Amino acid sequence: MNEFDVISWISGRLPEAPPEVLVPVGDDCAVLRLGEATWVAASDMLVEGHHFKGWASPEDVGYKAVVVNVSDVAAMGAEPRFVLSSGGAPDPETTLRCFQGVLEACEGFGVYPLGGDTTGSGALTIDVSILGQCFQPPVLRSGARAGDLLAVTGELGAAAAGFLALESGDGGLERLVRKHLRPEPRVSAGRTAARLGVHAMIDLSDGLASDARHICERSGVGCRIELEKLPVAGDTRGYLERRGEDPEVLAATGGEDYELLVAAPEGLLEAFVEETDVPVTVVGEITEKEVVFLRSGKPVEGLSGWNHFAR
């Protein structure tokens, strides 16, 4: 079983949702209607030895735990508002350092920390839950239509390259390392996309190869993505090529970019490019059938992203 088999099993055993739940399990966030306001809710966990190792400081871990949740809210086109943070560590000092990172991220993204829980643990673990407020209808994964263009914000592959640098102890790659340890969620771009009415959106946490499939599965469509069009920065490409890695393949599969993948018709996407404050690159289009990745016009098989239960 993989993560999505587990989610499917749990989803199939949930009771009928109450009327306040507009969108249950299955998107970047659940969507709730509380009074006159619409809210989104999500939760993410980071575990030492699986998501990070000793090369990540406790402050970086706490910071990133908030960021990955803020990115989920951004993918719905909402504004992050409140978090609850719970975690365990081998000693109180590590706990305090981790929560210092949480507070730093909360201040940076305008999120208020409501509280949480702490306990002793053999390995540093932190779980953050977030509430975001919608000021326009949330953007779901399920609205993509055949003929839409697929575009990504920012760049791909830098976080995966930073991970490889950290694992290998390679120096002189501070920008790539920071992309992995302290990614930048695209809150402003997400809100702009929602205001303009893009058809579907997801944040690229598991990797383009997996996350594009999530949109297609939820929307009942396929897509065609050209690897040559993926926005890979020069320092990312140079480092990966020196290691003998394929930059485009790693950009499609590495994950943890926390950029946005957007599906929208051409005219609407042009407006998004003009109004957002980050680069936007068209990488493919939505089709009626299967998901296909191409290089030089030929299909590339076997591309997949992060597996949360891999060892």
C-alpha cells in the first residue's frame, strides 16, 4: 500500500459529512463553511529519519513544518490564518529550538499560533495543522478541463538538488540547500489564481509527476507534459549534471518545490502571468485521456514522485 491507498481506505470509512463540510478528504485542504465565512483546513507531519536527517537544524524543521501547511492553503487560493503545532523531541532544548522555527515562520507568513502539545520522543517529530480563510471560492483539484494549459510557478528541481547536496555534504550550494530547508509557499500567486478563476490548482509537494496525476484523477482527464519545458535554474542544472543526474527527470519527480501547478485556459493564464509576482511557465496541457510525459516528442515511462511509505 502507498499513501494514497491509505487515504482511500480511510476516506471510504468516514461517516457522512455534516453540512458545514463543503469539501472533505481528497484535496490540498478540506473546505468548511462556518457562519458566513469559508475556511480551509490541513495538517502535515515531518519525522526525523524520513523527511529530514541531522543536516536539518531543529529551527529549520519547525519553519518548514509551517511552510508545507501554508503551501496547502495557497493551493486553495486562501489566506493562511491560524496554526496548531504539536511535536516530540529527545530533549526540551531541541523542542524549544524547533518551536522557535515555528514562530519564525508564523511571523513571516502572518499566521497566528494558537497552541499545541509537546512530549518526549526518540526522534524529532512535528505535526502542524492550519486554518486558512477564503475570500473567493477555493480552487480545487477537480476542475481541470481538456484544452486547459498546465503551468507552474517559479522553478522546479532546486529543492531536490538541495536535498542531494545535504545528503552528500557538498558545499557551495547555499541557494539550493535553502530551497530545500526553507521553501517559499506561493500565497499571493494562489490568491491571484483563485480571484481570476483558474480551473484547478495543486501545490507541488510530492513532485510534478505525482501531483499532475492528482489533478487528472480528481478531474477525470489526462495531460501531456513536456520535460524540456520544465523551468530548471542554471545552478540546479549544473549541479545535477555534475552528479550524473538528469535535471528534467529530477525536476519532475524530486518533490518539495512547493510551487503551484495551475490548469487554466490560455486567456486566463495570460492574465495570471501578468498579475502574479513570480515567473509562470507553461509545461503542458490537459487532455481527455492518460497522463503522458514527453521528451523530444517521445513518451518517458516510469516517472513518479515521493512515496511517503518508502523506506
